[in-house]
Amino acid sequence: MPGKTFELLAALKETAEIVKSVTGTEVINFASMGAQVGETVSVLNFSSLAEYEEKIAKLVASADYRAAVKSFEDLVVPGASHDHFLRQI
């Protein structure tokens, strides 16, 4: 959401800490420089789709994670979030 960049960055950092505590997976957050203002990317690495499914199930069951996700309601523009599955080569 325009004007809420610093709040968004704080929420991303807080959510990354929750993800790591619940799943053991580190989240690396990036903010664009010289491109789309306010664009952020969060990267998580899983060894397999099975590991992804297992850890996402743990996240969805976490009350702390659900509360953190809810905090994004007033920070992002609807439709701005995109998921990408990439294979490391």
C-alpha cells in the first residue's frame, strides 16, 4: 500500500521470524532497488514438494503465523502477491 513501506518491511521481518520458529526454514526478504518502488520478494528454499507441503501445513496451523498474515491486510494492494515455484539447477 503506498505510504506503508516501512510497516510492510517490519511485518515481513516479523513474519520471517515466525516462519523460522515454526518450520525451521529461513526466509530471505528482498526489497527492489531502482525498479518498482515498494516491491518485495520473500524466498524460502525447500528440498522437495513433500517438505514444502509438510512445512506449509505447520504454518497454516500456527496461530502466530495466521495473525501475522492478517497484519498484511492494510499493507498490500490486492493482487500484488504472486507465488513462484522455482527449481534450483
